[in-house]
Amino acid sequence: VNGGTMRLDLPLGQMIPEVDQMPSACKNWFTVGRWADVSNESVGITWVTLDAPLVEVGEISANLVGSQNNPDVWRKKVEPTQTLYSWAMNNHWGTNYRQHQEGPVVFRYVLRPHGVFNSTEASHFATGFTQPLVIRPNNGVPYKSPFVLESKAVTVIALKPADDGDGFILTLYNPSKTTDTFTIRPESGSKIWMSNTGENKLGEIPNTLELAGEEVMTVRF
């Protein structure tokens, strides 16, 4: 991808190597959540890794065998690059497990060419493979979703019954860089409350809300 910028998926965020790193951060290898993407202003490719989260960027630089306590051997800078290596096997660590294993190992990758980069599309695409739909028989009973979400960017990352059995806890995430206005409509027409990890009702909120880029919101209904 000529002139492409590389982005790596992180938990609840994304990063550009070198640009989004503190000076002392490791540059010899990186970990990704679900995807990496290389895009210029008009086209790009999203790469989804299902089994190998370690990558090397721009060059093969992770072959530092043994405990390296000399700072001079570590990579100092990552120049702009469109080259990504999947580091499928890592046996550098002398720890409490074997540095080898027997038998065949499968590594799965998915590539998706696209137009202008869209972090929400990348997130949806990768999640579709890492968390595939589970098909179950319903004995002919029509199923209704407990809510409807209308949004260009905001996605659902968790939905669970409330611990006290009274309603649902919904965790939302905006993978884009910009604020998105979205609407939640509970099927029952029930009220919606802002919530937290304790599943408390922090205050009633309207159906239409805003969520800033790369931010998380928990609601209860």
C-alpha cells in the first residue's frame, strides 16, 4: 500500500508504531488485539490474526536471544513502513515451560482490501472472525433482541443479564477517533440508566447519547 500508515489494534484503542509510543517502549516486536491495517488516503488492507498476536514491523528485529540487558542492542526507532511480519512462534523466554512443542500448529489470517480506512469497519470485520456467531435451535419461537442500537460507529462489546436479575448491562465502545451520536431503544420500552462495573444505576439517561472516540460506556436497562 504505497505511502500507507500502519495501525495496530489494541484493547479499546489503536496505535501507530513509533508515533504513539513513549521513547522507552519496545520497538523490536509488538502485540495486536485482533487486527493490523495499512492504509493511505484512498485504499488499504486490514489483516486479521486469529492465532498469532506477535508481530514485527518494518524488519525482522525480534531475534534477541537470551536476557538482553545491554540497551544498545535494542531497536531505537521504527521508520514509516508498510511491512508487517507475523512472529508465529516465540521461544525466546527461559521460563517455566518448554521452548518447543510437538505436532502440527495452525495459524489463521484473514485479509480484507478496502477503501478509506474506517476503524469501526476493521473492528467489526475482525470481531466477526474472533467471536463468530453461535447458532442454536429455538424450537420455532421467534426471538426478539432486548434492544436496538442505531449508530455509525458505536459497537457492543458486552451484553449480560444484571447480577441482581433485574434488567441488562450493556457495554458500548466507539472504535473511531471522533464523537458519535447514537440511539438505544430497549425492546420493552424500559428506562435506561448510566452504569459502571458495579452495575449501579447512576442516573437516568435519554435514548439518544454521544460517545467520544475510543471511549467506553456502560448502561443498564
